[in-house]
Amino acid sequence: MAKDTTNNLSETAGELKNKGQSLDVANIDIAIDMLTTYMDVDEVSSLLSALKTLRTEPLNEDFQLKVVTAFNALGVSQGAVLTYAPALNIFISDDPFGD
């Protein structure tokens, strides 16, 4: 039986703080521009919406969690998103299987 890979969002927020990487408006803007240019906008619409919200307050944990949730929901498209918006790598769990 496959293990449930759903991450606890509060743990994910803690992981973001521990990565020691900054997330600023410029990086968010670049990510939005790249995703809009090179990805199917319909496929990443939830992520784009979450990023636009995060752009208003990059340090807001609730907004960060919305980005994490939208990113996790992308499934196999996560790789393409990270290709065009590598700054979003801070939203990848250190423990993708929740071990």
C-alpha cells in the first residue's frame, strides 16, 4: 500500500524558515513572468494566483502556505515549474514522503 505523501502544512512552513533562503518580490515577479511565458497558464493558474497574492507580502506564512499547496497540487508539472521558476525550489519539502 502506498504511503500518504500529503505534507502537514504547518511543518512545511517550518521547513521554509529552515532553508535560510530569502524570497523577495523580484524573484516572485520573475517566477510569475516565466511561468506565464513558458507554461500553460490554465495548468498553473492556482500557482500563479498564489504567487500574485504572495507578492503583496512575501513573509506572510499564510500566503506562503497557499503557494506550497498550489505547488504540491501540480504533480508531475512541478519539474517544469522549477525549470522556469527555480526560485520556487524553497517550496519543495526536504522530506517529500513525510518520513
